[in-house]
Amino acid sequence: MPEPRELLRFAVVGSAAYGVTLLGDYSLKLTVCREKPVTALAIATIVSTAVAYLLSRAVGVPVNATSSHHPGW
């Protein structure tokens, strides 16, 4: 079971990525991509995936060289 701090980090990164998706999607639909809502959602999803990756790297738990074995994997 993950530690509560790891779960909190996961929730923060996930919430931020969700917010980027919503804001990006609606802003693109209302401005640039009025005729192409699927394209707006695709662009917003790609951007939010990159944001989630960068945030998870920034707030992630450092990996020790000795902890390469994951129990249960």
C-alpha cells in the first residue's frame, strides 16, 4: 500500500492535469477550434499529459539505486 504522502502527490498531479485538460479544452473550443471540438480535446489531452509527466517528475519520490525490485510486480 502506498504511503499517504505518495497518494497526496498522485492526487495533486492528477487534479492539476485534469484542470489543464478542462481549461485547455474549453478555451480551445471557444477560440481557435470552434468547428473542431475533437481536435481541441486531443490537443488539450496531449498538453495535460505532458504537464502530468513533468509534475510527477518534479514532485516524485526519488528512486534509490537499491530499490529496483518492486514487490508484487
